[in-house]
Amino acid sequence: MTESPLHPLRIGSLELPGNLLLAPMAGYTNLPFRRIISRVGGCALGAIEMVAALSPDQRRHCDRLALATARHPEEGPTAMQVYGRDPQRCAACAEDLAAAGAAVIDLNCGCPVRKARQAGCGISLMRDPPLIGRILAAMRAATRLPLMVKIRLGYDQQERTGLEVARRAVEAGVDAITVHARTGASRHGEPVDLDGLAAIAAAVPVPVIANGDQHDPDILRRAHAAGAAGFMIGRGCIGHPEIFVSLAARLAGQPEPVFSLSERLSWLREHVALTIDLYGAERGIRTLRRTPLLYCSGLPGVRRLRERWITISTLDDIEAIIADLPTA
Ligand SMILES: Cc1cc2nc3c(=O)[nH]c(=O)nc-3n(C[C@H](O)[C@H](O)[C@H](O)COP(=O)(O)O)c2cc1C
């Protein structure tokens, strides 16, 4: 019998009961999103949206940290991610996140959007492995919490620095490395390159977490064979908080749990209520507009309602759309 890819995972001093992890996703992985995931179960480590490492002056005037790091007792442990390029600012940000209740501190070296490239952050860091080493060393000195870094295989096919970055990260003291098995240039478009992941997993003494299409059990099995110790899921859980338990069932050859339409609608209602609770009505409704009808995609008639959803401006608008959703 082949060994199961799913098992407990240790990241530094943190013992996790499982090795399916939530990927950080700006615009999505806020407290309401994570609470629904926690309730459905199966995810061993949550993740917040990335937090920018600001200057001391910006930090004094910024109220975003409290919202970004808001947690609830029903959640399990949560990784909190730093986004930046200045070692001292990243270290200060790591301290803030530790004080806010992070179970793991992470550094973003993979975000490929133009804004990140222009700021020299995210994927741009992959062009400068020694800088990543200095940032992680400063973060390591700032916190005793388990430290992770989230990388890609390189900036692009010409600059595949993933292996060098991983070695520098280990020298700086990271406890685990997440590898999104694509380069920055391939964004989310190309198939994951699990040979690239295998080369990194074979070269470092810390757990390597596979990322990129891991919601697909066949790809997850291949990542396991390539040496991954854990699996991080991003887009696959948007609207599908059940992906973690479904995946575990499929990998074990058991029937997938079935979630009824009324459960999906209750997730939607609850997500709306929790979002308004956290952000207040005005910002809450703006936030909800970006996540059209989470949990209901694919249901009959929903595509038409999405056009209405992105224009919501009051709670009554939301209620009217929910009332028009299919009930059976
Ligand atoms: C909307 C969106 C926002 C994201 N934000 C972040 C982020 O803040 N930090 C990060 O490291 N990666 C971010 N990512 C990348 C994901 O964490 C993950 O690496 C990527 O989606 C590949 O995994 P998947 O195939 O499971 O989606 C984001 C991805 C998406 C789709």
C-alpha cells in the first residue's frame, strides 16, 4: 500500500495535526473567510492576507493591522505574512504580527503583480537571494515563532533562483519553505513544475510545502512523490471551504462528504454577517463586492445574479439577491 500524503506536520516548534494548509490570498483570506473554513474543518494552518512592512512613521498612523490580523477563538493556528523588502521594516512587521497572535510568521517572495514588481517586493525578491537571506535573518532575530518563506521557482525561466533562495532561507533559520511550483512569469497559467519542487525538497533539511493546484488530488500525490511534506491550497478553496475535507476523503479513497444547498447558503449568509461585523456596513459591502456570491458559483441562475452582486451598495441589495438564489 502506498504511503498516505496526509499526516501531522511539524513547523519549528509548532505541531500541526495535519498537513493541508490555507494559502494567503489578498482580498480573500480575511477573518470571515477563515472562520467558515475552520467551521467546515480539515485545514491545519490558516493564513491572513499579507501585511505590508511599513516605515515607523507609517506604522504609527496605520489602523489596518488590527483588521488584517483579527482572529477568533474558533480558528486554529494562523500564519501571518510579511510583504516588504527592507530587512528592519520586515523584522518590525514580524514583531507586530507575533504580538497580534500569529502562530507562524511568513515572508512573501512570490507575488507577481505589477505593483509588487515596481516596489521591488514579492517576486522581485527572487532576483536577489542574498537580500532574502538578510530579510529572513532580521525576521529570525525579531521573533522566536516558527518562520516560513513562500517562494516560486524563480523570477522567470531565465532566473530560476529557487534553489539558491531556499538554501539562503535555511541559513537564515527558516523552519519550512512553501514552494509555489511555477516562476513569477508563469503566474497561475502553466502547469506546476514538480521537478523544480523536487530539487528544492532534496536540497534542504526543512519541510517543503507544495503550492499550486494542490486542490487536485493527482497533482497533490505527485507533489508528495516529489518530496513535499505539506500542501497549501489557494484558489481551490474560494467558494469551497469544504475542499480540505473533500480532498482528505478522496485521498483516503472514501466518499466525499456532501454539503447541501442550504449549507452553502448558510455559509454565504454567515460570511456576509461576519464581514459587516468586522468592517462595518460601508467597507464591509465594498469588501463583499469583490467576492461575488462566494459558495454559490455553479448553481443554476447564479451567473446572472453575479452581475447584480458586483453593484451591491446596501444590505437590502444583498438580501434581495440572496432571496433570488435557487433554494433547491
Ligand atoms: C486573489 C489572490 C491573492 C493572493 N494573495 C497572495 C498573498 O497575499 N500572498 C502570497 O504569498 N500569495 C498570494 N497569492 C498566491 C496564492 O497564495 C497561491 O500561491 C497561488 O494562488 C497558487 O496556489 P493555488 O493554485 O492553490 O491557487 C494570491 C493568489 C490569489 C489568486
